Amino acid sequence: MSLFQVFIVIGTYNMLAFGNGSAVVALLQHRLVEDSGILNLNQFLYAYALGRVTPGQNNLYLASIGFMIYGWLGALAAMLSIQIGGYLVLPVLKVYDRMREVGWVQGAIRGLGASSVGLMFAVGFRVGTEAMTGLIPWVVFLSTLALIFLARRGMLVGMLGATVLGLGLKFILPV
Amino acid sequence: MSEVVEPQSPTPHPTLSLTQIFIVFFKAGCAFGGGLGVLGLLQEQLVTLRRILPDKELLTLWSIGRLMPSGTMTAVAVAVGYRLAGFAGTVVALVAMILPGFVCVVVLTIAYGYLAHGPVLDYIDATLLPAALGIIVVSALRLGRPLMRLSLDFVFVVAACVLVIWPGLNPALVILGGGVAGALFLRGKNEPRP
């Protein structure tokens, strides 16, 4: 697979998935592991896992896949391919700016906003059912909220502080 | 490219210098928890601290981003970057947002041989997810605060939440459906007051 093919495959699959990250994983796993054998399953799963333990968007794990195939150039090609699609929002933004005062557009925007908030709670619920499986996760979760709301340390400090606390507990406590 | 202010647009577009945009998006890119974690940091930086964007505008841009065939936050970075500093703002916002994660991902990929079979990633995963959950909850509460009272908008919130959890509909479809339903049922209705 050439560098250009890496760029096209990752970019195309990322856009085809249309907001469904799991679909990208399935498509890429089929193409890179089962079809072509460019990566073995362990490499692929490791790259995917990195998306969860590194900051930023989840789809940054695609840089790991690009790096495994073509080194730094592959990582950069993967990143470029998933960023370009974001520019499709600009024409939509232009249309939105022209029509934002129209009654049905305002209704649509309110509907989009309200359903987006619902989606955030749904994601929170899903992450919660996966993550809150013992004492340490609850300590980390509550510490994050405490640092943000009570200590007013900001989200980043709250998150990192609670994570460091959790890692410390994980090494100390056998749970 | 300079920002073109549409005469039809009722809100004057705010601006930030490219350096400020880089700082805001770099901080946001340091958030764990995927796109919602990044959104939470953006909300804190742009809405709460700098008062550059109203809550509703950021939520709208995020909703539009969800409908784009790319990563949601990629589209949000382009949209916000463009709002703040035109085309140059989009490039700076994107680079700054992905930089922390990109560097971490590549470094950890280089360390594949050392980390792939050890417990370190599991440990990080087990402690980062709950912290990320905290960010997601705070972000949802802050952005959704005006909607948390008995209203038709609140019905949309609950319906979207339920439809994504069960029967597990595609989030992009749920948001698109929310937009269509909003155009039909929310047009001309008073918005719930915060």
C-alpha cells in the first residue's frame, strides 16, 4: 500500500462512517488486517487503544496506524486525511449565517441543539456503564467534579489531577 | 483570508489573534474523553472564561459538526477557527487541537514493543475514563443548562438521549431527526429561559 493509498483509505473510511467511529474501526480492520495483512491484529488493537488513553479526539489513533505503516510520513498523511473533511462545514456555515433568522431554521437549530445535549448525556451514560466498575473509578470521577466545581481549578487541572490520584490509588490498592 | 461579515448575520463575529486561537485549541486538545472532552474545554475557554461565543452558538456549531462526514471536533475547530480569524484561524485551530494527541499517539506507537503486553495502558485507561466522564457530565450540564426545565426542548433532550442508548440509533441520525423535528415543532415557539 503506497503512502497515497494510506491517505485515501483512511480519509475515505473516516468520511464514510459519518459520525460513527466504530464503523471506521470495522472498515479499517477489515482492509488493513484481514484483507491485506499490512498490520496484525495486535498492532491494530494497540493503535485503537491509544485513541482512548491519549488526549484529543478519539480518531487520532489513525495517526498510530499511519505511523505503523509509513513512519512519520504515514502519521502525517493519516492526520491530514482526517482533517480535510472538516472543511466541508464552511459552506454549511455560510448557508446557516444567511438563513439563521428564518423561522424554521431557528426551530431546526433548537432541535439540533437539544438533541445534541441529549446525545452528550447518552455518551456520558455509556462511558459511565463502562468506566464505573469499582472504588477507584468513583474516586476519580468525584475528584474530577470536586476539583472543577469546588476547587475551581478548571477542567484540565481537574481531569489530570483526578487521573494522577487514580493512578496512585491503582498502584497502592489491590482493587 | 480576511473574515467576511455577512450583512444578514445578526451577531457580529468575534475575533481572537492567531496566537490566542492556538492557545485555546491547544488546551482543548489536551483534554481526554474524546470529542466531548475537547468540547468541554472549548466551552470553558471560549464561553466561560473569554466570553467569545455564547453557549448556544457553540452548541449549534457542535450540532452542525456532528452532521459533517468528518470527525465532529474537526468540523467544530474549522467552524470556530473561521468565525474567529477566517481561513488562517481554521488551520491554526486544527493544528493546535490535534498537536497534543498526535504527539502522544506517535510516541506511544514508537513504544509499542514495550507497552503492548504490559498493564500500563490498562491502568491509564481505567483511571482516565472516569475523569473523562466527569468532563463530559460537566460539559453536558453547562451547555444544556437552559434546556433543563419542562419544555418541548427538554422533550427533545430526553428523546435523543433515549434513542441513542436504546435502541442505539446512529447519533448523527438522531441529531438530524432532532433538527427536522425542531423545524416542524419548535419554530416560532418561545425558548426556555435559563
